[in-house]
Amino acid sequence: MYTLKSMAIQDKAYKDSTAPDFSQTFVDMVENYGRSYEFGLATRHYLKHFPLRLPSMAPMGLGMLSKKRMDITPKHIEGIDQLKAILSRAKELEVV
Amino acid sequence: MSKYLFYPGCAMQTSARAYNESMQEVLGPLGLNFEEVRDWNCCGATEYLGISTVPAYALISRNLALASRQSNGVKTLVASCSACYLNLSKADHYMAERPSLGQMVNVALAEGGLEYTPGTLEIRHLLDIVINEVGLDVVKERVTHPLKGLRVAPYLGCMVPRPDYEKRWSDYEYPDELDRLLKALGAEVIDFPLKTHCCGGHMAQISPTTAFELIRRLISSADNYKADVMVTVCPMCQMNLDAYQNETNHYFHTNYKMPVLFFTQLMGLAFGIDAKKLGFGRELVSAKEAMSRIGIEVPQEEPKTPARRKKTTGLPMPKMPGDEEETQ
Amino acid sequence: MSANGKPKFAMYWAASCGGCEIAVLNTGEKILDVDANFDVVFWPVAMDAKYKDVEAMPDKSILLTLFNGGIRNQENEAMAHLLRRKSQILVAFGSCACEGCIPGLANLSTTEQIFDAVYDSITTDNPQNYRPQYQTKVPEGDIHIPKFYPVLRTLDQVIDVDYYMPGCPPESHQIAEVIDLVIQVIHGQASLPPAGSVIGAGNSTVCDECPRQRNVKTIKGFQRIQDIAELDPDLCLLEQGIPCNGPATRSGCGALCPQAGAQCIGCYGPAEGVVDYGARLMSAFASVIDSNDPAEIEQILDQLPDPAGQFYRFNLAGSLLRAAKPVWKQ
Amino acid sequence: MTEHTNPEGKERIGVYVCHCGTNIAGMVDVEDVATWAARELADRGVVIARDYKFMCSSLGQELIEQDIKEEGLTRVVVAACSPHLHEATFRKACANAGLNPYLCELVSIREQVSWVHTDKVAATEKSKAVLSGGVERVIHHEPLEPLHVPIHPATLVVGGGIAGIQAAIEVADAGYPVYLVEREPSIGGHMSQFDKTFPTLDCSACILTPKMVTAGTHPHIKLFSYSEVTNVDGYVGNFTVTIRKKARHVNEELCTGCGICQEKCPKKVIDDVYEAGLGYRKAVYTPFPQAVPKFPVIDVPNCIYFQKGTCKACEKFCPTNAIDFQQEDEYVTVQVGNIILATGFDLFDPRVVSQYGYGRLANVFTSLEFERLTNAAGPTNGEIVLRDGVTKPTSVGILHCVGSRDRNYNNYCSVICCMQSLKFAHLVHERTGATVYNFYIDMRTAYKEYDEFYQRVLEEGTLFVRGKVAEVTDAARLPQEEGKLIIQVEDTLASVQRRIPVDMVVLSAAMVPRHDAHEVAQLFGISCSSNGWFIEKHPKLDPVATMTEGIFIAGCVQGPKDIPSSVAQGAAASARVLGRIQQGEIALEPVRATVDESKCSGCRICNNLCPYNAILFHEDRMVTEINPALCQGCGTCVAACPAGAISGTCFSNEQIFAQIEGLMRVNFQHEKLAEMA
């Protein structure tokens, strides 16, 4: 499944950019912090692609926040430098 | 106390806080000792593998490498999140199956002073551990407050039983592990036909209408079966069904109020643990009403099952394994 | 014939433990018959003699030589050739000479591993890490010690052997019978068995002499004898799950071990006509394992902790395998 | 060690290398092999070596015969195909020329050389090696004489389905006695459960019942119903078979088959066998009205009297006092010369294909359940209704290939499912007018009139969807799906996903081997494949014989098949048996294991191993003996004997070691093997 998806992304064989873009946004977050950061991800993604959806989602977001199910600030892992080194080497290998 | 390495994954600390809280509460009674992998990172969820291959596996494998370094003789790495479980086992499996991939991942890991030999760890889902390591006999012994009268829809989602590299699950289309566990807790388990269907995954973000339809199917089917609650084993499933239920209702002009809980929460209740400690109240679709049904003393009267099975005037149904147990 | 008119007798000890020599002495008063009928010309364990004394003897002047031990080094081999030349009847005496016996198990290890075990193990006090040097310069000139071969060979892998007398060691009563026979032959009262025969042993297997009761066999698992709380005193040991080698082992010992409640370990070697003792025994054991489930079979086989020791304890050097391949390639 | 000389140097060996057209000659330089043998193997006794285009032709055989006579050959080696094919041919050629046929050795340079290699030089070298092995081996061959055993004229037929009934009637009609053993209370088998048979839509009972009656009343057939074979001793021509007649608790002498006992019995039991679990019977019952024999049986585990000690309703009402609660199992021993196994098949249990919901979803039926639904004598009197017993379906989905052609369950095609599903579609149309969907992977309608039937069903308006069904579910998505079973399928002709709501789903489940096929195979000393179908001697040329002499197979026990094929096999097996009986005796291959009693210590390791039950043990002398008529020369005991007391004719140590030496002589001749010795 992922093979098909990544082939599609590489060939840009998709109608709109939502899916690959979401993946890329997610990946960027993970690469920066080491863990996922849903608040940042969701706000960035929705602002970019579904700005009109934000108002209807607000209650949900607030609910998530008030029930401590979403952090407003991102979490870093200690070994973020190590992770970045690993990923940048991995990306070099990927090119082949 | 059986010791295991534990990989929580990002959601356990945020959206699935209730899962984490309730899990921590039941570990003791189940005799499980979880040691968290130190400084773990995100498994890449459903996204990273769509973007890249080697970096994605390297990202996952950093966790495997950290865990194996920390293992000290413990071989089993437990994941509570289905996506994490699948990603970790996928990395372990494909690094072994495709040695060139394993090599490249290790070259990358070496950059961080790490390495991982596939097969070193045994990656298992929390539910698998409860069923196959702890065992239902132990679970039954711990039950002090059977969930009598609570109709539950067991929902596994798609990532736990499939593709099941190590053949740990009873059936990849219709596994009965969660059903058996919930039965052991005294709940009334409906034969939920969509138990391994998709919750929508990240479609909630990238194609909301697709996700809404998938969520609607699941919720409406559970509702048709008159389930009081749906029970999940996965943060993403819970998130989609719970947090987007309202939006789904809005979209389809429906009015479902189906609470979606983690199996560990119900286990905790059955073990007599205070609901507050088990993360109740964190769900967006409140489980309060459903829970009040078992908070009150329910009379021993057997609730009627829907007219799906054996009617005396009709033709007999084929015998199924487990039928004998019920009649005994 | 020697000066006193008696035929000459020799016995030699190559790579072996010495038990065979003791077994000969253990024949009791029969040893006097040896003295009465033979002129013992060479028997290093019992009397003083030099190799050059043997070299000086005319060829074929020794009537009977009992050669025990396998061929482990250059000295063993030289003596085998020498005694062959000097003897009319040469008997491979005891399991080492016949089949390699315990020293032959070293064929599973390289020379280096063997030396490590001898000169550099926890039980060895060898701070200077001395190792044998086949050639050493001393002020008086070069001195040599016999070269150590990569594998141990049985006697008949080096020289022609007239008769084989198995056992570790051969039972004394069997030795006595063989001595009697040779004496009768000398006096013209009997004739020698065909060359290449096994003497001093039976033609059947240990089971033939074992009084234990036997039934159709099915084995659900193997146990070590010391792990069994109560052994049935009358029932076949193999049926009780004890890996008894009796079914493949040549008779002649009187089934002493099984009668005493210990499994046969196979010192009398392969029964008549058996080409590879270990292979035979393995397929026999495998045939009676009562399971069709591969995992269970694996688990049952794991209950034999030392397969080489179980199936090839006395006969690795003489088997079709002879040695682990890397050793052989040396 | 083995002596590698040509004993006394007297053997005169002829070598014949076959081209097999280009089969061998295309990859092996056969002329070179022959000239090499003549030159290099002369010291081994080869006096003549020839190559020939087709050794198996009569001219090729005559060449050998002529050389035997003119050159005085004492041994013959033919390098050609596998001994399976032509060993008999060349042995016969030797015999014709007066040479004992067992002094001929066949080495395979086709299956083992030319067909599996691509390098001609290497293939030629390998041919020389295997030929050299054969030459060394043949030196150690001994002249052998086949064993002759008489054939007892009686025949045992196991299984009273259509194949077994046919076989029994054919043998009996020829005038020879037959014992027909059936496990169930009545003969008839699966065919008796059907209403209609494809493609002619004959009434199954109408064509089967006459055969059942013939089998039940035939003067030469002794019927053992409700019986099982418990022991088989002996060998071809002379089997001793023990049959357990299970206690019916009904005295057959007195019973008239009036049926009052069934009427009066208060205990209703789900009938898992004849009604396929879809209907009920009583605790005393005959499975169906046309049962042969007509006598009922009491089902002890379900009988109130046997379980609780009171009731005896049947006894009270029986007009002839035929009920006998004291009756016990009876063991009968019979002598037979040949055995025909026709024990049939089981239906695949579709519960394991969990996504199709059988067992969970009430209105999912198996094919056998559906057969009962359509049967006028079935639980609904032939009404096609849902599990509630009253509602007629307005739409029905029929799924082909459930549990077959599926690597998760069985790879094989179950042969009958396509035609059976078409029959179902027709019956649904005819009796309910419902819409019918057939979900198929490929439509397989081989054989006479089958495809015409397919076209007829097409014309009737059955809807065909090509695609393997993904799921049958009751989880509705759309209002029109509520209360229905929804079939989710990819329509691979239209390339779309379809969800088709229906009232009833029928699973055309695979045929699978009987659950106890392995035990039955062991009882009769034959082999079955790993999945449990019994293996025929040759898939094309000897389809009803087995590797065990005197045991034949017929019908679905050998693999899935339809009624015509089962009947044909039943008849074919009986023809083989009749041929044997009329010969009066049979010559057996003298390839046998023998025990050297002086070496046997009676350790009894071999006693339990013989697949043909040929080993017996003499307690008094503590030695094992092998019955030469039973022994098939398989070598199992030879390998197992730790004392080396058992040897196999044609496979002695000397022969095998000589063959190895011969092989090595070519391949390793430069490697100085002597160093190891």
C-alpha cells in the first residue's frame, strides 16, 4: 500500500495535493521534534487546505485541549541530533 | 511479574491519554512490568512510509535499536498503539526479508552510533500480551465487578490483525481475541461485523468526507446492534470515532452518541478500579450514561439478543466452536 | 620359534588408555598359560624392551601380536608398520585399534583445538604457553618428537589386520578364550578362523544377551538414566526412553551394562555386517519415535544432548564419517 | 569393506544407451557414452556397448535379446528413462532371451540427466557416472523368481456411496462374492442427499434407489451397514478383514421397517450427517425413507433410555419386538482377495472462512445444506426458504470456490462446484423466482452437456459476477441494505467494487478428504497425499490401483469428482479386481526384505514400522520375520534395523556401495580418493 502511495507521490499522480502534503507536513514535524505534534500539524494543515473547516472543528479542538488530549507546545526528544544524523544519512541512501 | 519493554508512541501521551492512564492501572493486577524505551521517537505513523523508504525504516528502527540496547535479556517489545505496533513489526520483518534494506538502515543507524539486527526483538501488541501471556484465566480471577449488562462492540481496526507477520492472531478477518477478553470481563459482546474495518486513519485530515463515511458505517453498525459503547485497542481508531463523531453527525444529519473507549478502561472497571483513574471523562462523546447502566445494580435478567440466532420454528444453525461453552 | 622352542608373543599400546593391557592381566591365572606357551618378546607395559630389539628380529618371527590403540602420531604409525612386518598374526585388540574409540572423538576437533584443550585450558598450568615442537635444536644437535597427525586412524586404515577383537576393553573371559584358541592352534587341535574375522565376540547384538523384556517399541522422549526416579528392572531400557545402544552393538560382553541397569554405550562396536554404526543407530532410534509432528520430533531429538557421543562414542574414526571435514582437509 | 571386483571376473555385461529420440540425445552425447563404456568399463566386464534411437521399440528389445544369445551376456544395463516406465519392458526382453529378468539394471539418464541439465558436456559426464554406477551394481544382482500367490475370489468394498455401490454390483454380477461395508445406517452416500443431479436434472433418488436396492438384495453381495473395518491382515489374494458391526439395537430378523419406533421416539436430534445439520431426526432412525437396509438404528448417545434409564417408547410400540437394548457390537471376520476403497469425501467447513459469515449469519448456507433445502424429502419439503423456515428469498447469492482454488485452504479445484452452483441457480429460479447471482473465478463446465447447461442457466437470467467475494456482512451502509446480507465483491470484468444485497447466500464449499483419511490409509496400508486424498498407482495410466497390491480406490476418495466419474471409477476398479480373480493367482515382484535370523536379536525396533503390516515377531524364538507376500520392498525396516539383520533384495549394501563406487569412479577419478582409505 505504501509502495503504491510513495510511487504516486513521486510521479505526482494525484489530483490535489492534500494527501502528500499532509504526509510531508507530518514528516517535517517528526524530523524537527522527534515526535508528532498534532496541534501544530492540524493547524498548519487545516489553514493550508481546509480553512473553512476550522470553525466547525473548533469545538472538537477545544475539547481535545480541555481534556488534555492535545499539547499546544511540541515535545522534543533528547536524541534529536542523533535522529537527524540518522535520517540525513538515510536520505542519502534513499537516492540510490 | 513478567517484564517487557514498552513503546508508548506519541498518541499515548496526548490524544490517547485515557489509554495510557488505564493501562498503567491494570498492569499491576495483570502482573505485567513495562519498562519504557528511553528517548523513543515517533514511529512515522501512517505518513512516513508514504514519503520515503530508507528514512522511514531508519526512523522506526532507531526505536528498535534503542530498545534492543536496553533489553537486558527482555526480548519482547510491547506497543499499545496499532500503528506503532504495525510499523515496528513491519521494520523488523522487512529488514530481515530484504537484507539490502536492513543493511542500509543499519548504515544510517550507525550515524547515530546505533544498530539493530532484525529478529532481536519480538514485537507484540498489548492485547496479544493480555490474551496470550497473561491469559484469560488470570483476567477472570481479577474481575471483581463484572460488566454485566453492558453491551459492547469490540472494534480492532485494520492494523492489528493484518498482515500479522508472525501469525499471532486467531483470524485476520474476524479475530476473536477482543471478544473473548470482553466476555471474560462479564460484558455482553455483540458480534460486531465491522470489527476489522477501517476507521479512516489519516483520511480525517486529508479527505474528511471519506473519513466521515467510514466513521458513519462503524458507528451506525454498532448502533444498529444496540451497543452501549464501542471498545478499541488503538489510539487512532478511538480518536477518529470519538473526536470526529460530532462532525460526522453534522455531515450526515445524524445524531449518534456512541461512546468509544479503550479496552484497558473496561478492564480497569471490571477489576474494581475507580473510573477517574482510568481516564474516563476524556472521551468527547460522553460514556457517562452508558456507564451508569452498570454503576447501578442490574437485575440478573438476561437481556434479549436480537433475532439473529436459533429460532425454534426455524432451521438449526450450524454449531460454532465456543457454542458448547456458552450452554454449559 | 625362539630358543626355548616357544612361539613368540608381542603386545603393543598405541593411542589408547591402557585398559586393554589391564584386561589382559585381568585374565588371572590364564596369564600363566600365556607364559607357558609363548615366549613374550615385546610388551612394553610388562617388560623392558627397546624398539631396536624388535627391529632386529627377523620378519614374521612373532607369531601373535595384540596391538591396542589407534594411530594418532608418527610413532604409532611406525610401530604399526614395524610390528606388521615382524608378525605372522596381528590382532587389532580393543576398541581403539578396531574403531578409534574415545581418542577418535578428537577427529571432531582440529589439531589446534586439541592442543588448546591440552596446553591452554583452565585445568592447565602452562604460563609460558609451551607447545610441542617436532624439532628442537639443543647443543647436542636436533632432537625430534613424533609428529601429531590431524586425525586418529584405526589400525586397519594404516596396515593390514588379521583379526579384530572389539571391546573397551575386551572382556577378560573373551581374551582367555582367544588365548586358548591360539594355543590349541599351536598344538594342532584347532584351526584359525578366516582372515579378517572378528574374534572374541558374538555375531549378534547385545540385545541377544540382554534378559530384559522387549515389546513393540514406541518412544515418546529420551531421558538420561540419572533423571529417572524408578527404573523398571525388567523392561527394555530403550522402551523406557533411555538411549541404549544395545540394538546395534555387537554381542560378546554378556550385556553387562543393561543387566546392571545402565544403558549400553556401544563399546563392542557395530554388529556383524553393519557398515556405519552411528547411522544405523540413528535411523533405528528415529524409527521408533512416536510422533508425526515436526516440532515435537525436534524437541524429542533435543533430549539427546550429545549426538556424536551417543552414536559415535567408540567408532567415529572407523565410521564412514571418520572425521569432521575441516580436520580432514588439513 | 566391499570387494569391488567383478566376482571371478566372469560376468559379461551388455550396455545399451538410448537416445529417446532427442529426449536424451539432445543433451547427452549418447554415442560418446556408449563408446566410453565399451572402452573404460571393459575391465568391469562390459563386453558390448551400443546406442540406439529407441531402446524401448521392439527393434531395440530385439537388439538386447540377440546380444544375450550371441554374445552370452550375463548382465544387462540399459541407460534410458526412469525404471518406472520401462523396467518391465527390458526385464521382459531379457527373459525372452533366457536371461533372468532381475539381472537387468535400468539407469535413468533422461529424468535424472538430460531433462534437468543444460550443459551438454557435463550432462554427458554425468551419464557416464550413473552408467558406471549401474554396471558396478548389476554385477551384484542375483537371479530372482517372482512369488506366485492365489487370489481369493471374494472382494471387500469399503464405502457404500455411488462409487462403492457400482463397484460392488459389477463384481457381484460377474458371480463373485462381495462384502460391502458402510459406516452409516444406510448405503447411498452423498448422492442420496441431493434432489437433482446436473446437467440432466435427473431426480437423484430416482436413479440411485434402484442401485441401492440391487446392492441390498443381490445374492452375491453381503451388506454390512452401520459397520466399520477395524483390522486388515494378509496380502493381495489373501486378506483377512475384521468388520465391526455396530450395535443397531434393532433385531434385523424381526424388524419390518414399519417406522413406528421413529414416530414414537420422543427425542429429536439435529441430523448432522444426512440432513447436513439442517434438519432433525429421532434418536431411533433410518436416515431417509429409501434407506437400504430398511432397519433403523438407535443412536446411543442421544437415546433417553441409554442416557437416563427410562423411556423405552420404541420398545413399547414395536409391533414385532425388534428393539433390543442389550445388543452389542459384533465382530465378523471375512476372507477376501482384493479390496476396493470408496470412502468418499467430507464437505469443507466454511466456518474458517470467517469473512463469509457461515455460522454467524443465519442465512448463509453451505452447498450441502442447500441440497437439503431443495430436496423434497428434506426438512422444508423442498421449499427454498431462509433459516427462519418460512420466508422465501427474493435474491440469492451463490459463491463458487469456497475453500478451493484458494491457497489459504486448498489449492485444488473441487471440480463439481461450478456445475453444482449452476444447478442451484436453476433451482432457485424455478422454485422461487428470486434474483440469483453467481460469483465465480472461472467457469469450468467441461464434460458432456455441461456447457449447454451453463448457457441454459444464463438464458434463465442468472446474473454472473466474475470475482472472488471479499466479504458477506450484515452491516448495512445504505437503507436498501438494511436487513440483508451484503456481498462485497470486485467485479473483475467491469473493474468495479460491488455491494450486492441478498436474502440468502449459498457457499459452494470444497470437497475435502475424509477427516479420518490418514487412519484409513494406514489401516489398509496405502499412502495418501499430505492433504489426504488417496494416491493412485499412476495418475494417468493406473488411476484406480494403489501402490499396495490388491487395494484399489474409486470415487472421491482419490480426489474431487462428479457422479459419472465416480461411477466410472467404481466400474473400473471392479474390472481390475475381476481380472485378478479370473487369473486365479498373481505373480509378485521378488523385491523383498528378509531377516537374517542369526543376526536378529529381537530388539523389536522394526516391529511397528511396516506400512504393509508384513512384519511379525516370534515371541518363542525372539526373532522377527517378514512375510514375503505382504512385503512391498519399501526398505523402511531395512533402514531401521540397528543390527543390520534385515536386507532388501536388489538393495543390498553390496549393491548400493558398488553403485556409489561406480559413480565416483568417473567423477572423482583424478582426485585420488585412495588417500582417504
